[in-house]
Amino acid sequence: MAQINGGFFLDAFSIVLIDILLAGDNAIVIAMAVRSLPADQRRRGIFAGAGLAVILRVILTFFAASLLQLEFLMVIGGLLIFWIAVKLLVQGGGEEHTGPPAANLRQAVWMILVADITMSLDNILAVAAVSKGNFVLLIAGLGLSISFVIFASGILSKLMDRFPILIWIGAAILGRVTGGMVLRDPWVVRVLAPPHEVVIAAEVIGALLVLLVGWAIKSLNKRKKVAAPGV
């Protein structure tokens, strides 16, 4: 039975603080993923995606140190985030909303789950270090912090309805995450040892590349739609 004392609550607070500080990107993914859902399904999508992600985080925490040593895992994860960012941008990054919604509830939950776990590997390792294998502490900390993510993503999804430019900003942020993840991969660090300035440059390039690819795909889709009636 876990002993609950002052140290327990201090460690629990530390876990909550870690998750809040690193949860901004996760909230953006959730907000962008559920934005294409009907209003009555958004709350279900947020709770289902965030809830499943927490369960997986708890499981993965016990293997976090080993996972982060796997070469190319961060590269693959970064590419997944890039794909998700472009897909969400193409689905909802324009001022006009043409065509049917691009995501159903199951697809939105799946995107949330994949992106959250992929971006949270370093977060998971930090939480594992603080919890010291204390399962009760881990659950308490993650349980409190997930409420912040749910609240933030709900607010962001509503703001994105009013200000579509926020979708482009969110996609750029995810592109930044891609650049950082790729250069933090153990193989990249071991072989290339990129300096901090190169990591920053990769994050900027990742952000710009997501916007460029998303814009190109949206423009191509728009031209195809305009040309279709004349075919």
C-alpha cells in the first residue's frame, strides 16, 4: 500500500506540473482533431481520446526508459506527427468549409491517441522518474493533469471555429514538434550530435514545411474541385 505523506503530494504536484508544461501541443492536437466533428460529438471525442491516451501513458511509463533508447523511434514518431498535422490542416485549415467532414469520431480519437502518445515519450520518462514506480502516485498525477488538457482542448476547438488562422498556427506548432523529435532520436544524436542551433533550425523548418505541404494539398484539392464540373 502506497504511503501518502507530504512527499507523496509533492511528487503528485510535480507530475501535474510536468504534464501541464508539456501538454500544450497535446491540447492543440485534440482541438484540431475534434473540430471537424459535429458539436454534439466533440465532447465525446475529447474525453475518449484523452482518456485512452492516459491509460496508454500509464502502461508505457513502466517501459519509458527502454522506449526512448530505441533508435529511429523518435524519427518515426516525428513523421507521424507531421502526417497528422498536414491531415488536420487540410481537413479544416480554410476559411470555407467545403465537402463533408473529413473525420468521424473514431478517426478523431485514433489521431488523438497516436499523436498524444508519440509526443509524450519524453513527458512519460519525466513522470516515471518522479513517480519512482509508485502506481498510485502515477494515477493521481495523470488524473489531475488530464483535466487541464480536456479543458484547454475544448476552449481551443471553439476558438478555432471563430478564428481559422489558429488551425494554421496549431499545424505549425506540430511541425515544430516534428523537427525537434527527429533530431532527438538516439541514432541522430549518436551519429550527428546536432547542436542546439541546428535543432532550433529543424523546428522552424518543420513548422514551415507543414504549412507549405498543407497549403499545396489544399490548393490542389481546390483546383480539382473547380475543374470537376467541366470534365
